[in-house]
Amino acid sequence: MENIKLDKNKILLGLSGGVDSTAAALLLKEKGFEVTGYYFDVLGNNEQGKAEAQAVADQLGIELICEDVSAEFSQKVIGNFCSEYLCGRTPNPCVVCNPWIKFRKLAETADRLGIYHIATGHYCRIAHDEETGAYYVRRAANEAKDQSYMLYRLGQDVLSRVIFPLGEFCDKEEIRDIAREKSLKNAEKKDSQEICFIDPTDNYIEYIKRLGFDTEPGNFV
């Protein structure tokens, strides 16, 4: 995409339908960016998730792009999740997803649309070393919500163009207040603390078994 000029007044935002990405959209619009939402369908049939993201996009008055990323997600993220558990290790699927799926898809889609900046509602900050020109991931001001540890594998190609609008906020209630001021329906939506591809009521072992993997009992060492 080197020969294509990307518009720095435009930004592609990962929009889930939750309050964090919604507040991020509002903050970016206030800064003068032309925001386009991007919804990742990691399940391939998540009509509820798409509907929630579309409802938010409609309230915000922005375009929403939905993409089915389930095939790649299953191979790279779910496959790794299962194999790591079967090896007796505890994986963090977000650490795998962010460089391989989420931010790669954001960057590729932004390139295709002629958009320079990309963004998400992660609690994280970016630092820039003026001497070396390198970009670094920094902890968020809100250390209780900090997600920088999920993003340490992102490369310079992403870090140089990504914006994290929530990085400087110290209190989650400030984020909710941003949505409340605009009377957005998801202002009180509960935070998601679970793995996105597993139902919160589900059991990891049963989930892995349903995918056809056999588990064997053993000792904790």
C-alpha cells in the first residue's frame, strides 16, 4: 500500500457494541476524526453481536463494516487455545488474536479504504521515542483496567498508526459518563471479562471436548 496515500483525518475503529469502544468513537469524533466502525465476527454467525454494534453505529451516526473472520480466528486463536491447554499450559487468546487477527484486519481494512489511523477501546497508551523513532506500548493511566500486556506483540507498523482514546482516563465511570451524556443505550452495559468465543456459563474443558479433543487427567506440578 506504499503508493496509496492514506487519509490521516479518517480512522477505523474496532467497534464491539460495548461502552469502551463506543466512548472511544465519541472521543475520536470530538477530535475531528471521520470515524468508521469495524466489527469482527469471530464466530461467523454472531447476529446478536452484529446487531448490537450496528445499533451503536446508528446512534453515533457512523458507518459500520462487518467482517466474518471466523475461519482464521478458529485456526490461529481457538486452535492455539485448545492445543496449549492440552499441553498443560494456560494460554491468553487475546495475546494471539491481537497481532494475528484484530489489528492485522484493522490495518488491512484501513489500507483498503484509504484510512491511515486505526483505533480500539483498549486501556493502553503509546509512547514514541523521538531519538530512535520507535513506538512502544505503555500501561494505561487506569492500572486496574490496563490491557497493555495484551498488546506487547504488536509491531511498529501498527503502533505507529494506532490510537487508544481511553488510555489517559483513570476511572471507568468517566468512560460511562461520556456515553451517558449522549444518552447511549449501552452506557450501563456490563463489562465483558470472559473469553469472547466461549459462553460465560460454559466450562473450558467441555468446550475443548466438544471440538473433538480428548483430555487426560493428571497431576498439577
